[in-house]
Amino acid sequence: MMYCPDVISAGKYQLKLVPATFEMAQQIFDIYNSDSENMIFWMPNGLYQTPEDVFVDYFKRPTRKQFLMYGIFRENEFLGEIGFSDITWNTRVAEIGYWVKKSERGQGVISAVLPEIEKFGFEELGVRKLVITSDVENKASRAVAEKFNYVQEGILRAEGVWPNGSVRDKIRYSKLKSEWEKEK
């Protein structure tokens, strides 16, 4: 049985399993809607209309994808999320997803917590490969992948369709467990 800690320490940040509560759904809804112009790039299916939409999408949606998300907290302030947005158990590959609220972007939050998620993925989940996929225009996300030595696998042409109907390219990076072990 896989062990998933409720809290992972990452320096001045704590990663806490996202609880399936309406209070958490409200916090996520408030952040998304306060920055809808940027958050749409993390929400290719469109922005949430109500906190109930968040609750259903996060905690009740039927899906073939397995995900495991942690809230990023500094003291008790919710800053965003990081975790596994897609875990494929038969191939032991997991995709890392992350976002932070507008006021925290460019402050090194993801850089501070990503090493702990990598460690958890490789050591506790037993994955052999981690993947980061982003919109090709998302320079910040690409910079994170490159800073942490993820290898660019390629451009996924016309992979994303946004709510306004525009078709976008995505870029995919990966890191193998063997590469991560050499970095330790």
C-alpha cells in the first residue's frame, strides 16, 4: 500500500493534501476567479463558475486519470498547488502539475517545493519517470522544468484547445529516476 503523508515540509512551505471540503473548493475558486486572465492557462476546460464546480471537478469527477495534489501553504496561507495531475501506474509515469496565485508568481515558490514532490514521486510512489507539460508560451513553467534538469522531449503540436477556441502547442519535459538519483 502506498503511503501518502498528510504534510510534506519544504523549507518555509508546507505541502498539505488538498482536503475534499467545500472550504477548500471556495479558496481555489476565489484564487482562480481573481486572476482569470492567467488561470485560464491552467484550466483549458474553462474557468469555474461556482465553488461547487471546483468541488465536483476536484473531488467527485469520474476519471481514468489518477491524481494526488498538495496545497502549498506558508504558515496557514494557501498559495497554490503542486502534485501529480496524472499518474499512470502500469508504466510508472507521473505528470507533475502546479500553479500559484498571482501574488506569489516569480517568488521561487515552485522551485522551493518541486524537489520534495520529485523525492516523493520517485521514493514513495515508485515512479520511474516524471513529466512536466506546459503551454509553449508559459515561459515561467518552462524555466522551472529547465532549471531542474528536465529533458525536453518535444513539442506537442495543436495539443491544447482553450475556451476561446484557440489551438495551442504544448511542450513536454521529463526526468527519469536514474537522472534524479545522479543529482542527489
